[in-house]
Amino acid sequence: MTTASQNITPDHVADYYDRLTDVFGEAADGNLHFGYWPHPHDGSPLGAAADRLTDHLIGKLGDVAGRRVLDVGCGSGKPAVRLALSARAEVVGVTVSPVQVERATALAEREDVADRVRFVCADAMTLPFPDASFDAVWALECMFHMPSPAQVLGEISRVLRPGGRLAVMDVVQREPVTTLDRDAVERGHSMFAVPAHIELAEYPRLILGAGLRLEEMADLGDEIIRPSTEALGRAAAANPAAFAAAFGVDTERFETLMAEWVRITAALHLGYVVLTAKRPA
Ligand code: SAH
């Protein structure tokens, strides 16, 4: 069971990222995902720790040199470009945000990989690609935005070639929420355009249900969630006007929301799943 289900649709998510991509990107050096601190207090800033998390997932994807990789929920393209550069893969990224397609396309051009990295505006619930058209798929911190994760995993399985690998990182709930103030949770979720977080224990069943075979799964929450939320909190506190404007509220309201968010995140017992699965050959 998940915490809350609300009417957050891909259109809401698109609007959210059209507004927030630049402020979040500035805080994490172009990434729109959390950072990874396997050695606590090593002092690395959010951007470097976020790149480290991308590299962790690149390691999990295996050898994709010259292969076609789908990046589901590609953000502003930083992870896709990093994958193309370090693993020499060909990457197609999809996002629901037209602003992100622009940012990501410009980044690929700047980094001189536009010949093998491209971005399209599309909904992962109905991927606009033929069956078995990708050698690998990755989905970095986007599943919690999906109204139906099962449908998205079904689509991923469909476009993945037999024997191809999926790598996922996602913010999850470690346990069912039973005692929390559900209104506060709903406010938190709607602030961040989250229909619901998947429960950690539910992931293997979802993967299996999509016709995929789970290879490995780990919860890295302790090295990711708290230091990342603290780093993001510091970024927001350093530039409250820009964050408030992007969230569409005044600064005072934003500060109230942030305080509430810190409380909710602590109470939600969030974990961070990193998993790989294969489409059986
Ligand atoms: N993977 C990127 C961005 C993570 S932010 C990174 O790690 O930096 C979440 C991303 O998921 C955004 O790009 C958002 O547009 C995308 N997303 C959310 N819902 C989506 C949907 N239904 N279809 C396609 N992309 C979606």
C-alpha cells in the first residue's frame, strides 16, 4: 500500500518542472536528483554527490558502449549526457516538461554529443517507441511522479529488448504510513507533484508484474535522503525568493512549506531504492 493517492497527473508534473527545473538544477549542478554520500561528512557539495549517484547507476547498467539506452524522466539531460560521455552509449531521454527538453538539448549540443543523445517530450505511461527498441533503460528518481508505476514498468518492459537491463533509482517508503498526519503528507506530496511513493517491499512484485526479473535491489536511503534534503534546504535558504517564485508562492509561505516538508520527510521514513532487473531473453 502507498501513502496517498491524489489527482497528480503528468500535466501537473510537466508544469511543476517547467517552473522548477532551473532552481533545482542550480542547486545540484544541473542534476535533478539527490546526492549520494557513502562516506558521511566527506564535505562534497550536492552537485558532486548527485554526479556520484549517477555514476553509481552507470556502474549498475553494465556495458552499454554503442548501445541504445532509454532515459525515462531525463530531467535537464545531465545524467544522459554523463552516460553518453562515460559509457559511450546512444541515449534517448523522455520528459513531460518542454522546458527540460530545451535545456537538455542545449546541454547535449554544448557537450558535443548531440549526434547520439536526443530528448523528446513524451509521457512514460505511453512511450512512443516500438517494442524491443532499446538495449537498456534507466529511470532516475522519476517513478514517484507516475500515476501508475505498474503501467510505466509495463511500457519499459515492452520497449526493452529481451535480455536487456533496467536500472532504477527511486525515493520509496520504507514502511506503511499509519500514524502520520495524512493531510500533511498530502500537502507534501502535492507540493512536489508526487502521486505516491512506492513501498520498498512492493518493488519486487511490481518488477515481476511487468515481466522483468529482479537482479539486485538495495536501499541506500541512509546515505542519500537526509544529507540531500539538508543540502536542498540550504540551497533554498540561500535563495528563498527564487525558490518561492518557482513554487508560485510568496517567500513567507515558502518558508512555512519548507519547514513542513522537513517534518514530513522525517516522518515518512523514506528510503532510496537502487535496483536492476532484466527482461528475460
Ligand atoms: N532523471 C533526471 C530527472 C529527475 S526529476 C535526473 O536524475 O536528473 C523527474 C523527471 O521525471 C523529470 O524529468 C520529469 O519530467 C520526469 N517525469 C515525471 N513524470 C513523467 C512521465 N509521466 N513521463 C515522462 N517523464 C516524467
